[in-house]
Amino acid sequence: MNYSFLLEIKPIAADNYVAFTFFIGCMAMLAASVFFFFEVGATSKEWRTSVLVSGLITFIAAVHYYYMRDYNLATNESPTFFRYVDWLLTVPLMCVEFYLITKKVGAKISLLTKLIAASLIMLVTGYIGEAIHGKDMQSWIWGLISGLAYFYIVYLIWFGEVAKLAQSAGPAVNRANKTLAWFVLVGWAIYPLGYIAGTEGGLFGMKILSGLSMDVIYNIGDAINKIGFGLVIYSLSRSAN
Ligand SMILES: *C/C=C(C)/C=C/C=C(C)/C=C/C1=C(C)CCCC1(C)C
């Protein structure tokens, strides 16, 4: 047996808070996944898929964080590609959660399609702005398009179809949807802040947020939005309708 890989373990320097948040993020996502997966069996049939999807979201993130943690430690760079692969998988699954909680009162596949399409536009334009134009001023244009798609999602969940369906689905679903709507409005707004922090010219050339680390901001956002979001679904599954 060749144990040389053990010697390759790179310690995290005490002041390397970027690497540390990748590490703790990985652990938190794993722990949350174990929790959600084990709780599926003790969930009523009606909510089982929703809790399972909560676990899938944190599990997909855990695998990506495991990789991103390694990548960042080895290169000292942002794992932008895998960050966006993670989001491309997990954000549509969050859209699925909105569909699942409103399906019983008539949510259609077309609603799910709208949510997923908007999230894909939001993420692909964000990726172009970050990976291709991250070092020049054009990235704000891509950020703006991404932001429009983001506000469309916010609209659907706060005032549009999702909100209306949730209202007709009874107080428990409506309450859960309101909490999730706050996650989308406030929790998801953390990401554009990370984007601005990671863009060389800042916002429209203003050097705002430039002292902050994009990855730390994204990692905090992910922990809140993936684990917190999943817990709202979990608590809905435990509330009597
Ligand atoms: C689990 C991961 C989640 C919930 C990721 C969400 C990501 C966003 C809401 C990203 C939004 C962006 C903008 C609204 C503009 C700038 C570019 C993005 C992609 C960072």
C-alpha cells in the first residue's frame, strides 16, 4: 500500500479564512445531508420527496465543496468552474422545491420550467461575466442580465404564480413559502455582493467591497441558502397542515 498521499496533505494556515470556509462548508453540507437523508424515512409520504430533495441539494454541494476545498488549497485560486457546476445543479433543485410544495394545489410543469429557465439564465450570464469578463468592465453588463433573471424569480415567488398557489395551499405551505421567499430575496442577494467583490473594477468602476473575498461571501451564502432552505422544507414536513 502506498501511503505517500498522506504526505501531500496541505495544512490550512491559521489566517487562511478562504480555505477554512471551504473546509467548514464541506463539513456542514455533509452533516446536513446525513440529517435530511436519515429523516426521509420518518417523513410522511406527502413530504418525503421534498425532504429528499433538500438532502440532494446539500449532498451535491458537499461533493463540490470537497473538490473546491482541495482546488483552492492547491492553487490559492477561486474554483469558479466547479462553483457554477454546483449552482447549475442545486439552484434548479431549489426551483423543484417550490414546484413540489405547490403541486398539490395545481402547480404546472410550465411553472417549474419558468423558474428553471430563469435560474439558468441567471447562472450562465453570471458565469460569462465572472469567468470570461471577470477582469474587465464588461462583467457588470452580464451581472445586470443575471440580476434581471434573478428578480424575475423573486417576482414569481413573492407576487406571481408561486405566491398565489402557496396562498391557496393552506397556512403551513403559505408560511413556508413566505420564509423561502425571504431566503430568495435576502439570502440569494448575498451572491451579487460576492460577484462585485470578485470583479476587478467593482461595480461600475467603484471599488466597493473590494477588500472582501468573493469565495468567503459565496461560501457564507451557500451555507445559509442550502442548509437553511432545506430546514424550512423539513420544518414544513413536520407541521400539521
Ligand atoms: C446554492 C446556491 C445558490 C442558491 C446560488 C445562487 C446564486 C445566485 C442567486 C447568483 C446570482 C448572481 C446575480 C444575481 C448577479 C451576479 C451574478 C450571480 C450569478 C452571482
